[in-house]
Amino acid sequence: MMVFFDIDGTLLDHKSAEFTGVKLFHQNYRNFFGMDFNEFYSIWCKLSEKHFEKYLAKECSFEEQRIERIKELYLERNINLASEEALEVFDYYLRNYELSWKPFNDVIPCLKKLSKLKMGIISNGDLGQQKLKLDKMKISHYFVDIIAAGEFNVSKPHTEIFEIACKRNGEEPEKCFYVGDTIETDIIPCEKIGMKGIWINRNNKTLQNKNIKIIVSLKELANVLYESMPQSLDY
């Protein structure tokens, strides 16, 4: 038995860290862009999603998606930024984003409770950055393996990344769990290969599909795992 976790939105409060990073970026560049924060934040998030999707689709490298989103941001002011300049600008945001990394309040108590279990990570991010996130949150030691899209050139929702994770750890998918915050990216694809998906629904969204296992906090995870495989757990 093995329990895999997503990172952003599941263990790391990514949206809070992103919000803080963008807010400080906007304060520093506000006079240049000449727009209020809400408008700026909306544009930033759209560009981030757009270019990260291109990275996942293998259309660019991890660094290139950072560069391209800043270049497109500057086109709002009709300025063609060189790649080196774009990377320097992005680094200002990155420093503040990294300083704001923190786990959700339920993460460390959950991992401590499950510490006797074999646990791993399956993430769409860059391996180096995702390792850094775990280190900064002081939770790296709970995980025996980190599977990242950047390392294997395959990303969620493709089922292959889940197959890689199980095979690399010598586990049958039917005996593995995956905890993630996105149904389409995390839960549906992992269950296609026989893993048991557990949706962490932190915002308590309404869901019509009654077949999906849902928790609203990681405080519930131990009980869910115990109910599913009581013979495998020892608290």
C-alpha cells in the first residue's frame, strides 16, 4: 500500500503564496503598468495558466514558460522585452512567491499521523522546484519518492505518470491512493488505472458525482484510509 499526494493546492497553499507574490510585484511595478491590483492579478493568473499549460504540453521548457508569461505581460504596455530582462523581472516575483510558501494547517498533523505509511508525491511541476517546496515546508522526510512531470516529460491528466509512480515504487495501482485537489487532473485519471482517488475539496464545492471519495480537510484522511484498508494501517 502507498499513498501519493499532489502538492499545489493539496499540501502547499499555492494560491495564497501566488497572491502575495503578485501583490508585492504589483506594488513595485504599479506605476509602470497603470492598472489596479484586481485587474493586474486577473491578467497575471490567466497568463500563468496559459503558459504553464504550454509547458505541460511540451511546447516549451519550464524556464521558457516563465519568460513568455512576463513577455506577454509587458505587451500590455506595448513593450517587447528581451528574454534575459523577462527572467530578471520574473525573479522579483519568484523571490516573494517562495518566501510565502507554507503548508495548509492540516498538512503536518496529517503526515505525522500517517508517518508509518509509505508516501510519495505525483506532481505536474518541475522536480527541482517541487523538492524545494517540500524542503521549505519541512515535510520532505515524509516521502519516499517524488514523481514530477518535468522529470518524466509526461503530466497529469495523462495516466502514464500515475503508472510510472506505481511501477517505480513496486506497488500495484489497486493498492495505492492518490490525494489531490482537482477532479479532472488528479482523481479521474488516477482511477482509470485502478488507484483510489481522494478529492481534497477545501472550498466545499458541490459535486454531482457520488462515486468520488471526498474530504474537506486532511484531518479526515486517516479515517478514510482506515475504512478502505483497515488491515494495512497501524496508528
